[in-house]
Amino acid sequence: MSPEGQLTESTWEHVQQAPPDPIIGVTDAWRADPDPRKLNLGVGAYRTEEGKPYVLKAVREAEQQILADPAMNKEYLPISGNPEFNRLARTLALGPSSPAILQNRVATVQALSGTGALRVGAEFLSTHLPSAFPRIVYLPSPTWGNHKSIFAKAGFQVREYRYFCAATRGLDFAGMVADLKAAPPGSVLLLHACAHNPTGVDPSPEQWKQLLKVTTEGQLIPFFDMAYQGFASGDLDADAASVRLFVDAGLELVLGQSFAKNMGLYGERAGALSVVCKSKEVATRVESQLKLVIRPMYSNPPMHGAAIAARVMGDPKLNALWKEELRGMADRIKLMRQVLYDQLVARNVPGDWSFVLKQIGMFSFTGMTRPQCELLVSKWHVHLTLDGRISMAGLSATTAPYLAEAIADVMKSA
Ligand SMILES: Cc1ncc(COP(=O)(O)O)c(C=O)c1O
């Protein structure tokens, strides 16, 4: 203390510099890179063929309608968010003829995009799972980097199940099933509904059926993370098949939805958390408890993104336009897979690269080693996460040959 009673040192002098976020840090490094050839293949955000962010026409049109609407105001939303958005979001995920929807037994709250849905869902489970159930969550190995921290913050013990097979660059289904069979009953099982991040590898429809059986027999609590509905196949219904399979079989489950990718609403933080329950009465009580989770966290969610998404989902014309644009985005990503594959083959890059074509959604998990990835960054200015994941959405027909050239080089030298 100084004579004036002031602290001479900062109260936070002992605070250590935290490491950069492995994904957001890639964009920071890309921004700081002065090389004109630089590529950002780290962040999972769609880019146009010109490498620019894309605001969907349906979103622009919905926004204009909202601005012109004299009934629009800036009052607080309810704790659970925009009710119309919630209704449309759960219907989009489960389908209008879902037994759970028809029987009004889904509790839905608006969430701060997919991350917020996971965080509120994890907190709810940690508080309200029966006391005899363990607080254990099973995550695929590998998974989206944030899953571990989200569930750990909510008090869960985090365990992994085998998912990716490095040799085939496909699914280690036998390993997955064996690990899930060994999980204590009542454990939470996190499943990526489609377009698994980071691997781009999804179970087949037949494998999903077997996973349903393993989940039911093992009395696991499914938590579906659906951040990419529509991005895998271009079709919203097809991409929701896994969740619908489980709901239609009568299971109770938790579902997180994000409109960041499929509506390009990244920064608007529009998402939803649904808890599918056995009865309407339980769903009503669950919703009341979800509100108790939300209130001390952030009181109530932001209105703009949810208002846009509700219009885009609810207005038939905007809905049709959205679906067209969504298919366009998914198709462009698929085309980039083909272009990259062709370029790699044309350069005789060693190994079987057909997994680039087989993997689904925004990412390709290349199996490149950390030193190879580091060389891609330092020598070629190709910015990516060091686990070898590349965002196909960040590629274009002009940049794909450059990437293939870079990969060919690092495969030889690192
Ligand atoms: C698997 C997965 N879940 C959830 C999210 C959360 O995204 P957001 O919070 O932006 O909706 C992401 C984003 O990359 C993701 O890949």
C-alpha cells in the first residue's frame, strides 16, 4: 500500500496471460499476416467464391421487413425469448408431424446461438438430472474444442468415446459402440446431429439406428448438438434425420440448435435449446427451470437475430428463398471438395485423398500432422487449426490450387 492507501501493484498482477483460443486465434493470426496470398481456413464461417462473408438475401429481406414494421419495438424479450422463434425452431428440427410437437411436450428456450444452448442445457442437466445419475458427459474424440469447457464449467466429468479412425479417416464405429456400452447408465451422451465438427464424418442411417439401441439399452441421456442443419446435405429435413429418429422412438433428449451457419447469422447469436419430455406437464415444469438457469446468466436473450430467423422460417416466400440459398452454400462446399481433390490428385500428392470427397459439411479433417500444419502457416500463409482441420467453406476455385500446392509441399518436407 502507498501512504495514500493506494495499492502500489495491480490487484491482478498475478494474472497469467491466457493462451489464444485455438479457433478464434487462427483468425487473429490470419488478420495479422501481411502476405497477400494468405488464406483463412480456420474459422467455420461460409465465404463466397470471392472469399467474402455472405449475408443471405432472405436475411436481408427479413431485416428490411422488420425495420419497416411499425409494431416493432425494443422492449425486453421474455426470459425464454421470442415464442414464435422457439416454436418455429423446434418444428424445423423435429418436423411438423413429430409426436413430441403434436403432444406439446417440448420445452424450448431461445439461446445465445449454439454455444449458449449447450451451456444452458449443460447447466440444466447438472442441476436437474436425478441425484442418482452421475454427472458424466461422453464427447466424441475429437470434438468441437468448446464442448469440453462448456460441460466442465457446468460441473460435468468429461469423458471421450472413440469416433474418428485415423487410418481410414472415417468413423471408428466399433470403438464408438464399445465405449458407449461401457458408459455408466444416466451418463449424458453428446452427439453431433450432422456434419460432425471437426471430422466431417457422420454415422450412416443404419449406424444411427444401432446408436439409438445402444443409447436406449445403456440408459444414456442424448444431447444433440445441431449446429449445421442443412449444411451437410443442403436439405434441412435430411440433416435432422438423426434427431428425429431418437425423438420418434420416444426418447427424452436435449437439443441445441444454431442459426449461425445455416442462416449466416453468426454474430446475431440466434439459437434454441429444446428439452423433449415424456409429457406436456413435465415440459412445462422443465421450461420454468430453464428460465431459472437463464435469468441469473443474462436475464433474457437479444431480439434481432431471433426476429430475423422467425421471419425467414415463418414466411413462405422467405422460407423458399432461404432453402434455395442454403442448398447453394452446401453445393458450393461440395464443389470445393471436388476441386481440392482433383488438384491434389493432379499433383500426385501421396496417399488416398478420397476422404476429402466423402467427408460431410463445412470441414475436412486431413490427418496432417502438427508440424505439417505449422509449415502451412509459416511458409504458405494458410491459416488453420493445428489438428489439420480445414474449412472447405473458406476455399474457392482460385485458392484451391494454391492450397493443393501448399499441401503437396508440406507433405514432402515436414
Ligand atoms: C459442433 C458445434 N457446436 C456448436 C457450435 C456453436 O456455434 P454458435 O455458438 O456460433 O452457434 C459450433 C460452432 O462452430 C460447432 O461447430
